[in-house]
Amino acid sequence: MISEFIDGESIQGQFLVSSCSKGVNNYGAAYLNMELRDASGSINAKKWEVVNGDEELFVQGNVVSVSGETLKYKDSLQMKILSAKSVPINEINVEKFLKQPPIPKTELINKYNNYVSSIKNPDCKALLDYFVNKYKDKLYDYPAAVSIHHEYISGLLMHSTSMADQLELLSKMYNVDRDLVITGALLHDIGKMTELEGPIVFHYSTEGKLIGHISIMASEIKKAGEELGIKSEIPMLLQHMILSHHGQLEFGSPVMPLTKEALLLSLVDNLDSKMVVVNKALETINPGEFSQKVFSLDNRMFYKPKE
């Protein structure tokens, strides 16, 4: 497994291509720069000698059988690919390439459903039941992102329930409508089940690229409220929470949070995603060392204190 690789090792195995781009070296020759992944982690890999068929082979989402060797470059472990071939679909063990959540999936499902059952506001409960039933085939398995945070099986459940745990406490502290913010946490990223697609490695769908999960979900809530005959402000308030949950216009929210519930939801969403990113950056770092630069956090390097 990738997490067990060491410097100067010969490698033979199956890996998932999670990204691939073409480059040109100083001599004008083409090479392929990619990220290979299995359930234990990922590694940057390069194929310096590109032959016919390589660009069709190393495509995002493909599983390839690779022969190569590991080496250190600027303190990071990389793989030099010597040869590779495709793996037939019937020979692929999907579980080998899917990262598992830190909490068992069954526990996350129970926690999510318990939060749904705890909602007393009838309009919030009706909307939650509507979407849980609509997306029951995807809800329990989807990631929350392609690569930045909660990018594993049931990542959406993990992110949503983690936010709900925090909001359960904070709603009392700041006199915020508990049912409304918990409903917002459980629904805020469900649009990603339309925005993202893929059986093994997830990528953005055409609708995801053109519209995005925020607008997709805001539209769905309005439609659901009308179908359910809800006359209160609840659908509109939830729409606003969805539209503003990225917190700032430059981060993709078309409006800023303008209710207490929307503001708290956006702050907790930001907190949960950023802390998961930092934890991921530090998980392979020894105490007393700095992480690699974290692109999504202004290229900062985070320090892991000595034990």
C-alpha cells in the first residue's frame, strides 16, 4: 500500500489514477505528471518516457497496473513509472482504492438518522424526510469533496454530522434556532450528489461545473417546499442558509449570511472543513516537523508540536 512505501523501493501493483496532466521537460520532450491513489493514501508519480497509448491509459478514474520505483525529491516521496498496463474492470477490487471514513459507516448512518428524528419543527422535518428519501441510494456513500476535505466514502455524512454535533452545542450558547441550523447542516451539501459523479474517483459533472452544488440545492429546497405545500418561511430561510454557507462572495456564495442561523452554519462549515484539512496534512508528519504547504490554506506549512 502507498502509505508503506519507502525511498529506493521497486514497486509493482495496481493504483487508481486520481489526476494526470501533460508536461514538457527542459529538452522539449513530453512527460506525464499524475497522482496515484489507493485506500491508504496517494503519491505523486511521473512517467518520463511517454509512448503511444499512455495518454489514454493514464486517465482520471482508471485503475492501472504499474511497475516503478520510489525516490525522494525535495523531501517528498515520488514514484518513477517504468511501465504500466490497464486493469480489466472485472479484476478491480474497488475497496482497495476507496478511503474509509475515520468513524464506521454504520455509526455515521445512525447518527445522521438520529438527528433527522430529533427535529421537532414540522416543516424542517418534512423537508429532511423528503431529501433523505430522494437521495437514499447515494446519501450514505458520497464524499463531501473531490480532494480537499472529507474526500472519502461517507465523507458527506461525516461532515454533516460533525457540523450537527458542533451546532447542537453552539445553538444553545448563542440562542439560535436549533432545529433550523441542524436541518441546514444535514442538507447544506446534498447538492454535491449532483455536482460530483464517479464510481471510484469522483469528478465534477457537467451540471456541477455549470451550476454548482449551492445553486442546485437552493433550487431543490424551493421546489420541495412547493411540492410539500409548506407555507412558512422555513424553505426560504434554508435556501438562504444554503446560498450563504460558504460565508463570502469570493468563496462561491451568491449572498452573505444575513440571519443568525446562516452565519453560524457558515462559520461551523468553515471550521470543520479547515480542521480536517490541517489534520490530514499533519497525519504523516512526525512531532517537531512542519507539514508540506497546504494549498487551500494559503500555502501555509503547519507545525506538529513535540509530544
